[in-house]
Amino acid sequence: MCYSVSNPEIQTGRTIQFTPLPSLQMRQHVEYNHTLYRHLDGRWPNPNGFLVLEETGAIKTPSRATTVTMAGGGEESPIINGIVKNDKVPWYRKKNLRNLYLWLVPFAMFIESTSGFDSSMMNGLQALSYWQEHFNKPEGAILGLLVSCYSLGAVSAIPFVPLVSDWVGRRYSIVFGSVVMIIGAILQGFSTNIAMFIFARVFLGHGIVYAIVAGAALLGELGHPKERQFLGSMFNAFYSVGALLGAGIVFQTLQIQSNWSWRLPSILQAAPSLIQAVTVFAIPESPRWLVSKDRQEEALELLIKYHAEGDASNPLPHAEFAEIKKALEIENEGRKRGWLELFQSPAMRRRTLVSGMLGVFCQFSGNALISQYLVPILRMIGYQDSKIQLKFSVGREAWGLIVCFTLASITPRFPRRRMYLLCTVCLLLCYSSWTASQARQMITQSHAAGIATIFFIFLYTPCYNIAYNALTYVYLVELWPYYARTKGITWFQLCSRAASTFGAQVNPIGLRGIEWKYLLVYVCFLCFEIVFIYFLFPETFGKTLEELAFLFESEAESGRELESATQKALGNYVETTEIQEVQGSAKGT
């Protein structure tokens, strides 16, 4: 597709006019000699992205006009996406953006490491004789309570999380949660009885939700549009970093012949939170939060610094800023305050339903059996030695780390709904095979069936990580509009923690009571997940956050308003640029 060129430079200020081929009646938006222009007739481009214009051969143009960038042609896509596609410079070659991402790793990414550390640590503690003796060898409902009280604490924080995040901002909500978790980890490490241990774990769980909700939102709102999906997928992948650290530390403390074999890993659970509290001042606030608080100049400066490397002439931050402002205006027109806004319209109710069920699916797909009760499962299939049990735990977490980061870098490139369907189908096949092999081992004492059970436990990890780990927070940020995003992610956390609490409580009872038959519960539930996802999960792939604010609403009207606002902002920006260039030329003469 190409365009012919007529009068490449018309002396109206420094504006140029280009005429498309007669068969291509496109709106035009031109970049010429590294300067952005709008068409003389005031029309604006469709948001397809920029195409390179070269000589057509039919009309010989001046050499200085042989390469031009123009919007037009093809299937429409968002304006911001068009600008981003034209940016060929990778993030690691942009100093400001590179530094931002490097600081986001310890400040935001490590949040999920705390949860990963907790799961693998509690799994490993069950293999430590000193922990067993100190708490009178807990099993059944008591063991379930010790594990589930972390999620109970998370549920207790739900009403306050969006209030704190929207009031003090994303950064300080993370810090608040981190401080609470540091206190909880210290109390856990110095517990003298089972009641104190439970209270400490409730305290830990209360703090994690503040950090997770704010961290997920901050990554989605601060990241460059090109890397936003990748950042969201990496957020959940860092769960495996904490899980491997927790399993490895417990394995090493197995050699300590005292209560410090379990006290030390309990205290070290505070390490990720301590890192977040220290690095807070290196991270800027969310530009969307700044705009919502009428701090618009700060928001634009932040976008220019990190998304345009300080280049105020770059159209990307101006387009982003315009979309953020307009999206917030549209969202706030019919907005109700409080938790009722999650149920105020059919669109919001569907978001609430999808987010809530996603939270349940993430915790009730059989993963809790592996992450929290691997030791009892290994005992059931004949592995009684504590050292062997912990070796299996460390090996599985190391395998999980590799799988998490690999899939987190791949799956965000594909449509969300398709990945969730693939994930659940794979989980169903894996879990069914696991159930069959464990049943055969326990009935016949077959060594081969025991090995097959271990194989399917390891195979479960990549199946789960296809979507439930790699895409969950990417999908949540895309699913919810800004004004309800923290409430939406908090609702997800509520349902997730409630499912986790229920599962942690009933899993040891089920394993003890009906053994391998208990696995059939998850096989049946996975069938339900497939049906639910197929009929109710919307597709969010390939749109900006602002466009996704109208995922279920009247998208045509809202989308036109967003595009109009973005084009207007770009028009103001172009006119300012033209005036500055004319003034500069006058001074030069």
C-alpha cells in the first residue's frame, strides 16, 4: 500500500499536505522530517498505526520528501497501539524506562514471592520433627487451620484494601502491607504456642492483600504499553521465586537440631516485604492515580519521562494522558461510590462474576494439594523420609520457577480466553491421570504407579502456569476500569482467599478420610471450569487499558469519545509544535 505525494511542502506555517490515492480515502496524520503534522482540512487518521511512504514512481517527489510516515489503511486499531508499533527501540535501550523496570522488580514483583514463600514453607514445615513436636503433631482440621489462617487474614483485609490504595496511592499501600507482613513474620518466628502461631499468620495474610492489589495495579498503570502485558505476567511468576526460596531454606534448616529449624524460615518470610519498604522511594506513583487526584502536570511529566525518555515532542505520552483523562471522565459520569459499584450495571456484574470465579479457579484447581500438602501425599505413596520429602519439594519448586518464567514470557502474546481454555483442558487431563496412577499405587502398591504419580505432580505445574499463573493479573487489570480496578482486584482476592481457606481446611480432612478418591472432587470441578470459561470469559487481548474500560458497555460510543479526545490532544500538541518551529525559523532568519 502506498500514496502519491503532491506539494510536499505548502507554505502555511510549516504544514505539509499529502493526497492519498483515489481508491484509498483515508484520514491523514503525517510525520515529515521527524515532525508530526495534521492534515490541512483538519481531519484525523484512523488509528491503524504509521506506514512508511516512499516514491511511487508515478510522481517524482523532492528527495527530502521521499520517506514520510502516515496513518491510514487497513483494519482499524487504537491510536496508541499505532504509535507503539512504530517504536522499534527495545526497553533496555531506554535509560529511564530501564531503570524503572529494574526498580519495579524488588518493589512490586517480589510481592507475590511472599505468598510463594509461605506455601512452600508451610509445606516443608510438616516434614520437620521439631515443628511437629512443638505443635503436638497437628493433622486433619488443626493442620488445615494452621495453613488456612494465612488466607483468613487476607479475607479480613478485603473491606479496607481499595480505600487505602485509592487514598494514599499504590506505592504507600504496598508499603503499608509490607510493614504489616514484617510484624507478622517476626511474631510467627517467635511463636510460643499454636494460638500465637495462628495469630501471626492471620497478621501476615492481612498485610499481603494490600501489597498484591496495589502492586498489580501499579504494574499495569506504570508500565509502557509495549511491556504492560509482560510485566503483569511476571508479577505472578515471582510466586515461584519465593516458593523456591522457602523450600530451599526449610531443606537447609532440617540440619538444625532445635526449634530454630522452623523459627528461622518463619522469620525470613519478612525478607521480600523488607525489600519493598526500602525501595519505595525509587518508584514513581501511578499516572492514573495522579490524574484521579487532579495532579495532572505530575502525571504528564511522569509519562514523558518514562514512556518518551523525556522527549516532550513524542506523541505517545500526550495520547496516553488524553485517554486517561477522558476515560476517567466517562467512568465517573455514572459511577457510584462504595462496593455497590461492582453491581451497579449488567457490565459490572459480569466483571464481578468473572473476577470472583477466576479467584476460585486459581485456588481450587487442585494446586493447593501440591503447594501445601505435598508431604502428606508423598507419605501416602510410600515416601516417608523427611529428607526425601524436602528434596521433592525443592525440586518441584525449582521446576516451577523455570516453567513460570518461560510461560510468563510466552502466553501473554496470545488471546486470553484461548489460553484459559487450554490451561483448564490440560489440567483436567493431568489431574485425571494423576488420580488414576495414585489409585493404582495405593491399591496395588505398584512402584511404577508411584513414579507415575510423581511425574503427573510435576506435569501439573506447566499445565497450571499456562494461564492461572501467567495471565491472571494481566487479565484482571484489563478487565476492570480504573475507578473500580482496586475494588475489582480486591474482590478477586476475596474469592481467591475464601477458596484457599476452604481448600486448606478440607484438603487434609479429605486426604485423611477418603485418600485418593478425594482427587475426584477436583476432576469434577475442572470440568465445570472449562464450561464456565467457554461461555463467560470475555476476550481482552489487543486493547489499551482505557478502551478496555468499556469492554461490556456501549463500546462504539465510548470508543469514539476516547479516540476523539486522543486526536484532540494530538492536535493541540501538533499545533504547538508547528508554532514553535515557525518561531524558531523566524529567529534563525
